[in-house]
Amino acid sequence: MQKVKYTPLSVTLETVDHLIRIYGTDALALYMAYCAISEWQKTKTVKATEAFMKKRLNWGQDKFRKNKKILKEEGYIVDVQKKSNDGKIQGNYIEIHYLVHSVDNPTSGKNQSMAKPTPSALDETKVLIDENISTIRRNTSKNKFSQDITNIMELFLTINPSIQYENKTQRKACKDMIIKFGASNVIHMVEQVISVQGEKYAPIATTPYAMYTKLGDFKVYFDRNKTKSTVLDLSK
């Protein structure tokens, strides 16, 4: 078997942690793909068109634009337009932030080739992404608070497939309930709430925020229907 040569590519652990914990693996995959292109082109300001990136990641337009928007809003990448001295547009580029290992060369047409990377380069990128994901998952397991929020969101996923893990309103509702009642109690409460969805007179809640704003309604419902579930304990 041919020995694979690995090229180091470094980003901060905080970058990986933030992206995968808040936005999931798609945002991280796009960021790492830009970082890999930065290594090939030897610059942090890369030539990487939307068409090229969608083909490289095998993504559709909506998925690509959603995750690129996340990276831009969080400051991980910036759209850059190069102009000549007379104001004519020479090209559109992506400037990558928080990339540790890269060579900052001026952008130029010769440097910005978007030729298809070699299989070994693709393998190396996949290995780097997998290693970073493994690292962040180990760190996430240590961050009990973050894991508890994920567990709550996953419970609601069983009745609401469209729930967004990165939604700040939903995550804050989870956090507020955990602080007030404790993680294990909130998990139990969520299971009770989910179990009665569709029952006659039961309040409707398909998200953490909806549940949090209707805790009083659920308590009344459970108090009146003790045979259906244990009483919802809000005394903590």
C-alpha cells in the first residue's frame, strides 16, 4: 500500500469547538474545506467560487449558502473583491480567519488555481476533519451543560424533525430550564410533555421554548390527569 504523505493544517480548538457545538458538522466541514484550499493556494485569501465549493462538497445551493452565511456572520470568512487601480473588478475571493498554518501570499491569477485536488489531499482533509470532530466530541462530553442542551433538543426531534439545534432562542430556553430545575428534572419533564402531545386538552409544545413558556399550563394539565403521568414538579 502506498504511504500517504500528510500535510499539517492547523485551526484553533476554540474554532472547532464553537462551530460543531453550536452549528453542527456542516459549518465545520465548509470551514475546513476553505482551509484546505488555503493550503493548496498558499494564501489565506483564496479563490473558491460557489460552484466549485458546491461540487467539491456535493452540496446543494441552499445548504451551501446557509453554512457560508454562518461562517460570515461568525467572522470566520469574509468576501473580498479585488479591484485594479482603475476600479475594474479583478476577481472575488474568500478571506479565511483563525487559520493558524498558512502562507500569506498576495492573491494572483497564477496562485489561485481551482484545479481538482489530488486523492491524497482529499484523504488528508477528511482525516483532519475527522480528528477535529473527535476532539470536539471528547470536549463536549466534558462540557455537561452543552451535552444536556443537546439531549433536550434530541428529545424534541422525535416529534419535531425540523427543530434547529443552532437556534439561540431554543438553546436559551433549555439553558434557563436547566439552571432553574436541574438537567435530570428537565429531561424528565420533557419526556412527560412529549408523551401527551396529541392528547385532548393537553397544551401543545414541540420546542423547548414553547414548553418553557407553557410550564404552568402543563402543570395544571398533569395535576388533573395524574393517571396519564406523574405530576410535573415545578417546585425546584
